[in-house]
Amino acid sequence: MAGVANAVRGALRKTAREQRTISWNALHERTGHKLLPALSQAQKIQVLALVDQLTAAGEPLLSVLLTDGHSESLQLHRAVAQRLERTLPGDDLALADHLEAAIAELHRLWQHR
């Protein structure tokens, strides 16, 4: 999974510099990585945890840029944060607000990187 994580990390960094968010489908198109469409939820969590394991404690996770607008995305973000021992709000509305703020912070941080 390390190869997939490296491809995803690069694509998410580019997405952050572009001041955008990205879906799994667009991520697949951007990376061309053949394994992405076949990943299970558990594998997505594993990949995103690998992507963000080096993210500084005070910075938002790059994985927050993955947005599909579904409750599945919220569960995914919760699972990744839990694996990385990051704290998130408990309810979906508060989590959605938190993710929106994290996306804005990432865009600010990556604007000139």
C-alpha cells in the first residue's frame, strides 16, 4: 500500500496547492494508479493513514481534501483520524464544519508551497 499512498500523497499535495478538493474518482484519474478504484473502505483508511502519518500534529490532515459529499466520507475521516490519534467532533454536523475549516487551513498553508 506504500506505493498507492505515495501517489495519493502527491496528488493531495497538488490539490492543496491548487486550492481545491478532490473525489476518489478524480484522484484515480489524476494518479492513474490502477489499485485506487478497487480499494475497500479498510484499504482506503490504511492508505490515507500512510499518507498523513508524517503530517505535523498542528496541521490538518491532507486526507480532508477527499470529499465525496457522503456520510461514507465522514466515516472515513473519522477512521483515519482515530488511527492517527487525532481528535474529531462526535456528530456529523460538527465534523462537517471541522472538515470545512481544515480544508480552508490546508489551502492557506499550501498556497505558496
